[in-house]
Amino acid sequence: MPHATQEADIATAATAELHTALRGGPFHVALRAAIAARGLPLQRVQHHLSRRGVKVGVTSLSYWQQGARRPQRPESLRAVRALEEILQLPEESLIRLLAKADDHSHLQRPAARSYRSLVEASGVLERLLTELDCPVDGGLHTLAHHERVRIGARRELSGRESHHIVRAHRDGVDRFVAIHHGDPGCVPERMSVRALENCRTGRLRWHHDTGVLVAELLFGTRLRAGDTYLFRYGIDDGTADVSHEYARGFHLAGGQYALQVRFAENALPLRCHRFAQHSAAAPRSGRQNLAISGPHHSVHLVEPRVRTGIVGIGWEWE
């Protein structure tokens, strides 16, 4: 039976990957391999932890297995020991990798994360949008979105500006809800939103643990179906540590997207590249090196017609 043989090969490969990860680490790779080898969704892992009296959110588990954060608090370390039992791992195997990571933390590069990937998984974004009575598409189709990202002298995500051209696909649309997902360690309650053109700032909502901020931008007029509208806004961040990438997610295809990343003159990366993903869980593809413009210290990409998924720019520091 070829199908059964294929499944056996996949299982064997997953087990081999797990054994390799447990020997050499790092922690997040071993944890991800263990979860994959057992075939458990994060919700089930959280359920098993809860039955053992350990409270850890799905968002935190997702952070851990992607390397965005490492468990450090006593309750988190207790969860790691419970995970060793749940995932049928040798005792102290994950704890040992954590200790090894601490010993070499000064050599490690903080792992970057894809835009909205963890937020969507946890349902935080949907809850925040519900609080603002806003459906996911907001009644607008994007015709063009030009985004400028600033990386500061500390190599941090200093902020960004967005220029939107949209078309209403139903009557009565009078606002847009902007979504910003900061880098690991950011403080969304300290971010600020600036209405720059043809809009004003309305309600703000944020979620500290996931670093997401949503902002209501009010048009001051009600669009009819088919009407177009132009507006511009900015978000000042600068609350996290070193940034390694910026990505934008699209749940609908169509429209043009341009992304420019400008670096502070005294904080230029070694190299930059474009990347894409079909979804947050999919492998990255479409890698393309991008040259840094000498006079302007910036790189950019242009997608003439976006596809569903994720596209972004990553960079490497010296």
C-alpha cells in the first residue's frame, strides 16, 4: 500500500528530525519537532498542560516553538518539564537545551516572526476587531498600499507610514482599522498613531502579550459602493529590541503593494532580501536579494498584484 508506506516514511523522517533537534537544539526547534512528531495541535498541548495544573496560553506556546520568546519564569519552566512528559521526551531534554541557550545567549540572534502569524493563531486579532465592531475586510478593497518602514539607530522598528488607495464595495463605509504587529518585546500601549491625511484617529485597542495594536481611522464621510478614497497614517513604535524583518499579510488577492525599509545611517545591515509565504505555517519562498540604496539607506519591493499570504523584507546585521 503506497499510501501507508508514504505515511510511515513521513513519521520516520519526523522522528529522525526530533532526535537530531534534541541532541543539538536549539530549544525552539526541538520543541517544534516534538510537537510535530506527536501530531498535536497547540490547543491540545495547552489542554494537556491545563490538566496538569499548568496554565500557558496558545500564544505563548506558539512564541516558544517559533523562537520569538523563551520560557524563563518559574511557571514557564514548570510548563517545559510538563511538556517533556506530554510529548514523551527524555527527562530534562528540553530544560537542558534552555540552559544551553542561556549560556550562549550573547551569541544568539533573536528570532523574527511573520506578520500576524501568531496573532491569527490565538484569535487575539479577531477579538480586538470585534471590540471595534469591524469585520475583517471592513467593506473596502485595497487598490494600492504604499508602506514606508523606519529602522532606527538602535536597529529597532522605529515606526511606519502607510498610504492607502481603497474602493468601497458596500454603502456606508466610513473608516479603516489599521493593524500593527510589533517585534518581540514591544510595548503596544506605548505606541502612538498619527492620522496624516484624509482621516482622524478613533479608538485604539492593543494586546500586550502578542504585541498587536489596532487603530480606528475615521474618514469623516460615508462612502458609497464603488467610491474610491485616499488616506495616510503613521504608527510610531520604537518599543522593542533589534528588528530583523518586516512583513505584511494579505487575506485577499488584488491591488498593488510597495514596501520600503529605510535604515538609520549609522545602523546599516549587511544584506537584505525579499521573502514570501503562502501562509504563516508554510515555508518561505521567493527569496531575492535586495540592494541597499547608498544615498537613501533603503531597500524596497513592489508587488504589482498581491496574492493571499505574506510578503516582506528581511535583513541581517553584522
